[in-house]
Amino acid sequence: MEQQYKDILDLMRKCGEIIKNADRESIAIDEKTGRANFVTEYDRMVQDKLNQGLSEIVNDALFVGEEGETNTFSSKGKYFIVDPIDGTTNFIKDYHMSCISVALMKDGEAVFGAIYNPYLDEMFYAMKGEGAFCNEKKIHVSSEPLSNGLVLFGSSPYKAELSKKSFEVAYDFFTKALDIRRSGSAALDLCAVAAGRAELYFELNLQPWDYAAGSLILTEAGGVITDFEGNELVFDRPCSVLARNGVTEV
Ligand code: IPD
Ligand code: CA
Ligand code: CA
């Protein structure tokens, strides 16, 4: 692996320590636009550390992070798309299901993606064309059909208008699969499908920082990812996401 990618993984592990060692007695929490949408001082702290560290590692790359004031996506050149804490509500609740997600984009497509779960010390990563890994071990999607599968979903919690439809689709998948799960972290859900721990994941509305790294990890692990209509994902605006192993019919 190139040194700059190793350096990114090291930086993410350090940020994982910040999340794990958060002073849980006094976490400053602010509300953002939408239903039940929060940001904590730790989201901002981790984003600042990543912004600074990543610009030292790849100094010709721009930075887009969820907690940024102004975010400009670009289809030209290099830029990072970062979610400093994916699973903020889980973090606030001390639910131990949150991660850091970093994607390096080049001319509109992800060339490197890493997702770190500090609670399990699991580092998922992928380089374009070189496969996907979890803690240095190659990972692959499962070959189970949906009827023998676990379906993961996100409820698009910040968009109340999508709740009913989300649960209707989840119910439909539930009737066709073994069971469903809702973790609270889209990035970790994508890694779970990539690692063959689940067969399908969907969410009706996500932001590029939720899926930029996970989409590369999933496809490098042999999976398929599109929006809900079967179109290629876009990385410059929100979209729906449907991710699965290559076998699962939808
Ligand atoms: C959220 C999580 C959640 C998903 C939401 C995301 P955040 O990200 O990934 O699982 O359902 O749609 O926005 O806000 O915790 O970074
Ligand atoms: Ca997120
Ligand atoms: Ca976040």
C-alpha cells in the first residue's frame, strides 16, 4: 500500500481514540436542520483534525466534510469526502456503533476509501482495482440469496417525509429475507455487506459523505451499488442507495 494511504489510516486511528475517549459527562450537542439531526463538539473536533492531517498527507487535495460550513463537490481533480462521525446519534447514546469515513476522489470517482470503527478496532479500506480489506485481510461479499440473507436499512431519520416509505420497503424486504437490522451507521452497513456479514443495504436518502468510501469498499469486495432506480451513484449531491452482493435479486 502506498505510504500516503498508510498515513491516512494512522490518522483515522488517532481520530478513533478521540471518539472512544470522549468525556461523556459533558458532550456539547447542537441541533441541525431536519428531524433529530445533531452535531457534537466531537464531530467538529475530529473533522478539524482530519482536515488538517489529510491536507498534509495529500497536499493537492481539497476537503469536503459533513460539518463544513460550505461544501463544494467537484468532478475535477482530487478531493476528500469525509464523515468525521458516521452514527452521531449512536455516539451521543454511547451505543458503540459509529465510525470515521474518508474517501479520496479523483475526477469524480473514489480511488481510495477507508472506514474505521474504533469500538471494534476494525479498519475497512479499498484502493480502486486492488480489492477491499478489513484489518489487512481481504474481504468479499457473500454469495447467499436474499431468501437466506440479512437486510440492513437506514431510516433516513432527518427526512420525516421518507419514514413511511422506508419502513414499507423494509417490510417488503423482511418478508423476503431472514430478518432486517438497523445499525445507525450507513458507512458500517456498507462495510457489513462488503464483508459478507449481510446481503443487502438500502436507504432512501443519503449524503455523499455517508457512502463515498463505503461504495468503493463494497464494489472492490465484489458487491453492486446503485441508487434505488438502478442508476450509478452520484457524489455531488444526495441520493438513494441500494447495495447488495452480486447474487441478491431485487
Ligand atoms: C447518518 C447515519 C444513519 C443514516 C443517516 C445518516 P450521521 O449519518 O449514517 O445510519 O440512517 O441517513 O445521515 O448523521 O450519523 O453522520
Ligand atoms: Ca453520516
Ligand atoms: Ca456524521
